Amino acid sequence: MSTVDDTPVDVLLQAQEWQDARARDVQAGLAADPPELSPVWFYDERGSVLFDEITRLPEYYQTRAERRLLRDHVDDLAALGIETLVELGSGTSDKTVEILGALDGAGTLRTYVPFDVSEATLRGAIDKLGARFPDLAFHGIVGDFHQHLGRVPTEGRTLVAFLGGTIGNFRPAERARFFDDLASAMDGDDLLLIGIDLVKDPATIVAAYDDAAGVTAAFNRNSLVVLDRELGADFDPSDFDHVARWNAEERWIEMRLRARRPIHATIPDLDVVIDLREGEDLLTEISAKFDPAGFAAELAAHGFAADRTWVSDGDEFALVLARRCR
């Protein structure tokens, strides 16, 4: 059985390197117009708990829809002859259990490669899954998939999974770079499984990011709690209202923190000063929404062909299975 002690884990991103990169990102983001923070600042222990709660809210359809699709199509995935499963942004790997079970049961899967920025989370997931799948080999990667996709170990036919609609957090230029890097890292027989949230009634989308119970508002403000603690900033989260705004032109939802009063905040160690007027916003996340045909065209522009697209009931969410085409 694989355990934390005997499972190979390649640490390509050291904790200090990740911390320094996030600090540079904050400096650039807060100097932008409008100022912004990366979604990575949502997550500490409390942020992870809040997000888990969000995924169970009645308004948040994405997680339920994706998991139904995975359950409905595990037999299709099992028939692909996959020998290695790579999951980008694996986190706790909870959403991958359905796929792992199907591929393991098909008798072809040999190795699971979880890829995440958090070494502690990754090792915990490997330890838990090792008990459930004792005959499966594990090879963890601690890295940033903006930098380290070319270092992912593959053996035999590989399925790269990028789930949760996380691709929507990338702007178009970031998506283009991601797909190009991924195409370069994959062999001709490898496959990509990617989850995309679909364009729909804006009211449904906005509700998913602005729930009645206020959980998403707490999650959004938590980014400032994390920033204060980790970088010595002096934001007061109570000075901000949570705002979810549908940007029809870009076809993405924006999460923002809106100043309730004039704000003067500093991060002394980074020599950062930010002033916001009352009513001015700090952008904390975008989440793009797609239509299947448009997403297939985007994949094609970067060397992938969408072979199958499975759409959930109500046209809420889709799983796209693609292969390299050049």
C-alpha cells in the first residue's frame, strides 16, 4: 500500500518560492486598474472549509453537476485503456474517486499522479487514497501548472484531468498558454478530460457566487484575512461588501470586494500602499463560462480535438474529452 513515507513526491515548487511568487503577484495586482487579488488568497484552513460548504449550497450547481456527469460516464472512461491518470489542481482528490474507481476496476490503470501546489494537502490525499486503492502506484507532484507541466511523469496512455471548472479562472491569454504547454507535455495517444461551466441565465450564475446564506461573502472576505496574516497587510475585511457581477461582454462572473468607506491599506514588507474610494472595487476572481462549440474551437486552436462532450441535465456543466490533434 502507498503511504506518505514510501510514495515518490517530486517537490518542484518550494514553499518559499511559492510565497515569493504570491508576493510578486500581490504587488502587481494591487497596482493594476482595477486593483485585483489572485484567487489563491481565498485559501487557508478556514477558506478551504468555507469552499467545501459552498459546494453543498443549493445555489452552487457546478460540483453536483460535474459529479453526476462523472458517475454517468465512468464506464466510458474505463473503456479508454488509461494507464496513468494525472490530475491537475488535485487538492484533496475527493472529486477523482469516481474516476479512479472506474479505471482501477477496468484493470489498466497503474499510476495516479496528483499535481498540486500544497505538499501537505497532496501527501494527505495520497495517504487516504493509498488505503482505498492498495494496488495502485502514486506519484505526487508539488508544482505550479503554469511552470511545471513538462515535468509530469507519464507512463503508457495517460488521461490528464482538470476538473471543477477551474479553467474558467484563467483569462484568454492564460488559457492559451496553458493549452499550449499541455499540448507540448502530452504524447499523441494521451487524452484530456476538462470540466467547463456553461453559459446560462445570468441570474443562476450570479446566485451561485452570491448565496443567500452569505457563505460566499465570507469566503471572499477571507482573502483579506489571509493577506493580512501572511504578508502583514492591514486590511479590515469588515470594510468591504461582497459583490458578484456578471460581465456579459467577457462571459465571466466577477467576484469583487467593494469598499464601504475610503480605504487606506498598506503591506509594509512589500512597500505596497493602496487607496480605494468608497464604492471602489477590488477584483478577487473571474470565472469564465463557455458554450461547447466555442470551447471546442478554442481547444482546436491549441492542438486538441474535442472527441466527446457530455452535458449535464439543464445544460449547466460539461465534461469535455479531448485528444491531441497535432
